[in-house]
Amino acid sequence: MGAPVARRATKPVHSGRMTGWTCVTATRPTRAEISRSAMSHNFRAIQDLVGPGVSVLAVVKADAYGHGMLEAARVFAGAGAAWLGVALPEEGVGLRESGIDRPILCLGGFWDGQEGLVVEHRLTAAVSRLDQLERLQSEARRQGVETAVHLKIDTGMGRLGLERSEVDRAISILGRCPDVRCDGLMTHLASSDVPELADFTNAQIDAFESEAARFERAGIVVSWRHLASSAGLHAYSRARGNLVRPGALLYGLKGDILSAGRADLPSIDVRPAMRFVSRVEHLKTVAAGTPLGYGCTFRTTRESRIATIPAGYADGIRRVLSNQGAVGVRGSFAPIVGRVSMDLTIVDVTGISGVELGDEVVIVGPGGPSAEEVAAAAGSISYEVTCAVSARVPRTFVD
């Protein structure tokens, strides 16, 4: 593992999260450094890969995978994103109220009663149920405006989307909804990151194209056709349509989504956008046989130098990493020893020369374990690692 990467921080800015937390100087040192330049670079790498004929919808749901929704939205809009993708209408409303004017797609649709929010704030809903079309028509008529939708077709994911048998009814209902414009067709690929399931993925793509042809025959011309998120846009060029929906790749999370063993696939240079860091708060030397942490789950086998850092599972260090995770200290890995506590974590720095109070500790990111390495230790995926960094951890945006 290389030495920690030095970055010049800008003046602290609002966290970009929809929680009201801000980055102030008089706080404990646990923070998440988010690189705007890495996010911009990753966007350009994706756009270069898919080519000029395909637009990019930048997914910023779930607080931009933990990176700060508002600031990420600003970065991607500035880089040329045609759309922004959120999960919930509430997320879209937050962006609108913060001045974001880019088209916003609510990927998870909307809950009954939220159609007013969707129409009022010019959000585009991914519609998975026929009754939602009628709800939106009623609301658009009440507000005296037109609203757009992207119809989602379930081709094999099994979560949301119209059944293929419902497509004819959807076409018929759209004909009775003059204030609802079908602006796009979409589906979700279930296993585009699993090479062994390529036949399944190709069958999904074929099914989508078949249903899209039915809309064309009915005279419904849509502006956008999209199937692929990060893994799909990389592994299946024919799934790109004219719009792709990257999420993880925008934040440099790629190790557990890009198809392994596919030598035929193009490389894509994306960089991690987050460094989750803290500092050494306490140091002590303990004798061999000393128990550490709750439950005495770890005992030293030698005289050991032990460091405590002011971050725990309430901040996003997964408790499952107790006695098996590691952090970066002075360019080396320091194992987590004992149970991860709510606010504190203990690490063994015996083999690392010169550790002092105040030394930087890299929990995730350059200078420490990658999100993919943390995920492997926790039996999870890299998205969960960054999403788990909690709201009480300030986001500091750097260039």
C-alpha cells in the first residue's frame, strides 16, 4: 500500500447532504474528504467510453452513495450530465430547492400521494404501475401542466416495472392521459456484472427491444431508451441505448461491479472520490496477554503499541470488521483489534515506526484500504461501505 495521498482542501463548504450537517473546524477529526476532481474525471471517463451518441444520467441517490448529494449533483451537472437520478421524490425536491435545474429522474417512482410533489417540482417519475399513470394525469390536470414519465418494463429483475403483458394496456392508458408524456422507456439489468449470466442479460436486452418496438408501432416516440447502470454500460455496449445510468463508477467504485475475466472489455480509468479519515486520539503500550475492547475478544500476544481512533460503527466503521479489518497509518496497514465500538476503534500499530498522537488514520480510500478491500473483509460490496459513512461525519470537498 502506498503512502497517503496529499490533497489540498478548499474552504469548508456545506456537506451537500440533505441532513443539515455542515463541516466546521472545531470538531473531532473524523471526516470524509470528497474529491470533486475525481468525480469530474470519472464522469468524463464514462462519457468517453459510451461515446458522443449516448448521454449520461448521473445517479446521485442515497446521498450520492455517501459522497454528498448536492455537491455531487453540481459537479456532474457542470461536467455535462443530461440527467440526474434519485431514488425518492424527496431527494429530487431537495435538489430543486437547492437550485438544481437539470432533469431529474425518480428511479424508484413515487409513493401514493406523492404525485403532487412529482408534478410541482418538475420531476420525472419512473412508472412501474398502470394506476400511477392515471394518478399523474389527474394531478397534472389539476396543476394545469404537462408531466413526463419514463415507463419501466420488468424484463427479469423482478422488483419494479410493468409486466410485459401490461404493455398494451399501458399504451392504451397513455392515449387517455393527454397531460402525461411518455419521455422514456427503461429496464434494469439484474446480472450484468456476472459473466456466467451473460445469456440471461442478453435475454433481458432482447425483451426490452421487443417491447420498445411495440411502442414504436403504436406511434409513441420516446426521447430516451435506457437499460444500463455502471456494470451494464461497461460490459454490454448494446445495452447503452441513448442514455446510461452510472452510479458506482462515478465515485470510483468498480472492483466488485466490472465483469471479471472479460479480456474483451475496454478498460476504464476511474478514481476513488472518497477518503474516510480520522486521527490517532490515544496511544499506549500494553503487555503481552492484555485484553482489548468489549468482551475481551482480542488479547495481545506480545508487548504492543495500541492506538485509539475517534470513529466507530456510528460513523460507518462496520462492526463486522472487529478483529479482521485494517486502517492505514503512515502508509502501512494497522489491524483493527477488539470490537469496533460505537464511537471508537482500537488498532495495533506495533509494527509501524514513529506513530504519534494526531497522525492521520485512513479508514477507507487512498492511503488505506480501498472500499473494495473493506467490503471484502466485511462480506459486502463497495457501495455499502461508502453509503455507511454516517450523517454525523462531515464531508469536506477538495479539488
